[in-house]
Amino acid sequence: MKRILYLIGAALLLLMIGCGKPLSKGADDELIVLAAKEDKTAARTILTRIFSDTLYTPAPEPYYKAKFVKPSDLENVRHHPNLIAISINDDLTNPGTRLVKSILPEESFTNSKNNNPFILTNEPYAKLQTMLVINGNSPESIVSAAEIQGLKIYEKFDEQFIERQSRFLFKRARKEELEQNLFNKHGFSLQIPWGYTVVQDSVETNIFWIGREEPFRWLVFHWEDGMVIQNMNDAEQFSREIPQRIFGHIQYTDYKFNIKPTMFNVWSGWRITGLWESLDESQGGPFIAYTFYDGITDRTYYIHALIFNPGEDKYLLLRQLDIIAHTFYVEDSS
């Protein structure tokens, strides 16, 4: 099939890859885009079709931020975790096209130019790195292909994002004693990175709450016995009651509130996203929550992650909480 997404390995950049690769370095939510200056507008249009997710904080914050770099400066950015090289024509005087032609073997260059414009590879120059080569005849043809293949490309970048962030969060140090005590006390646990402390741990109110300051990051686990949610309406009502029940002075806003079915690890449930606000002070920010029923513990869980970081980026911090939340497990849940 001409439009199959090429997932090629080390052979893609054979002449450029060394044996001992360094670990990629740079912001995980930043895309380094190697494109000619005159192609910048078209490149943004193409990338918007692939990396279009936005976090509302309440101001919109893109999940990935594009940083344009001259194609001739590849050597300076070659170890960044997210690289994108773009050629939108066959003009070899165009620096983007020259770069892409120098990267790809001749057969791959011709095939992608005439058929599928996307070539995705892992770790061409550094470990835990993703590189996307976009090589088409026109912006219109590339945008058309992105409508079909954009989600697959996005998912590959996101997998690498989670891998890198998990390494950052868990590989250095974890609070393993706290993790074990949590399991012994409540019948569930998770991986807890160093730097997070217990804010509340209560059998009476069924709350386990960890957090970290500067900026504020809270991750709260609440549970009730039995299956208290039967459908999406129950899930929404249940979730809207949680903030004031736990925090007292916090509620979810209607603006950008969203609830949809999801899989949380091995459990089917609902994912809730939106904005929280304080009833007492001028404070607020984004949140992600999950609710589901677990038959092993016979409980309905509510896992709630929120950020307070006024005037600063919030996406990376919220995604870190989301990654931590997804390490949740109960006995034999795997």
C-alpha cells in the first residue's frame, strides 16, 4: 500500500549513525523543525494536522511547541529528542529539500516524494529519540496524507514522550518504602517519585493524597466500596462531587469540562478533563481525572491530578502526574 506509514529502523540513516549513541537531551514537549524559512507557514499547517492537541489552562497551551531551525544547523540539534525534517517540493536549491535528500537513501527519497511523504524512525542519532522526515511534492498532498496518518505519527511521538518522562520520574529514586506501606494499608499502590510527600492518608475518608510544591502538583486517590457508577451520567455526577468533598473550596468549571469513555491501564472507565477553580481565592488550573470500578478490591476509584502554576507552562507537569497515576495497581490487577 502506497500510504502505509513507514516505520524504518537504523538502516534509514545508516551513514549518519554511530555505534555509541548518547542519550537525547532537550525539552520533551518541544519539536525541533528543520525547514526552509520560505516553507515555515506551510510547515506549520502540516504540523497542526499532526500535533493539534491543546491544553486549556484556561489559556490554550499546545501539547507540543514547534521550534524552527535552519536545515544547515542539524549538527547543533541532532541529539534533541524530537526532530522533524521537512521538504515540500523537489527544488534542490531549497535547504530543506537538500537536507532531506542527504538524509534519505535515494530509493527512500524517491518513493516518499512520489507516494507516502512520512518516514518515521526511532533513535537515529541518540537514544530515546524520535525523528520524522516529511518529504512531499506539495503542502496540499502532505496535508491530505496527514489527515490519514497523523494520529499514528502523534502516537509514536507520545510513546517516546512517556518513555523519556518515566525515565526522568522513576529511574533515579523512588519512595519504595512508602509504596509498600500504601499497598499494605489500602490494597493498592503506585510508583512514587522522590520529592513527593503525603498530604493526607485516611482510612476513614478513603483518601490517599500526595503532592509537591513549587509549583503545586497534587495527585489524589479516592475510593468507595462497590460499584457506584453505572454509566456516563453517574460518572459525571460522581466526579463533580469529588473536589468539594476532598478539598472543600474547589470546584470544576463548566468551561472545557469533558468526560469520555477510556481504558485506564486494565480498567474500563471514564476520563475527565477540564479546569478547577477555588471558591475562596483567585486560583485555578487544569486537571485530569479517571474513575473506574475494580472487581478485585470491589471499589470504585477516582484518581485526580491537578496543577497550580500561574503564568507558567502547565502541560509537562500535568502529563508527569498522569504518568505517575498510570503506575496504579491492585493485587493481581495485571
